[in-house]
Amino acid sequence: MPKKLTPKNNSEHFIELANKRVPKALKALELVGNLGNKSNYSYSKSQSDQIKKALRDKVNDVCRKFDNSNKNKNYFELKE
């Protein structure tokens, strides 16, 4: 059975993973950005719009996970 992480270990684990994953994500985004070079590639406005929407949607999803990390996703309250 895996050992449960203590809060300190949890934080250290978070930092370790973030230091590995964020640079990889930034590099991947840089490589996608290279596709925007019109002298090397040809693409339609529709294609570029699809890429931008997919990237924007995913970044927004990731940001929401950090913003709502303590909120219950199944919670609903009707406002007046």
C-alpha cells in the first residue's frame, strides 16, 4: 500500500512535480507557437482559431483547478 504523504511531504511533492511539469508545458507551448511562423507553415484562419481555442480552454481549465481547489464541485446554491 502506498505511503500517505504528510502535509509537508505533500508540499515538497507538489514543488518537485511543478518544477518538472511547468517547464515541459512551457516548452510544449513554445513549440506550438512555432507553428505560427507563416514563412515555414501555411494554415487557415480557421485552423489557427481552433488551436488558439483549444489552448485557451485548457489554460482556463488549469487555472480554475487552482482557483477552486477548495470548493466542492457538486455544490449548488440558487441565488435570488
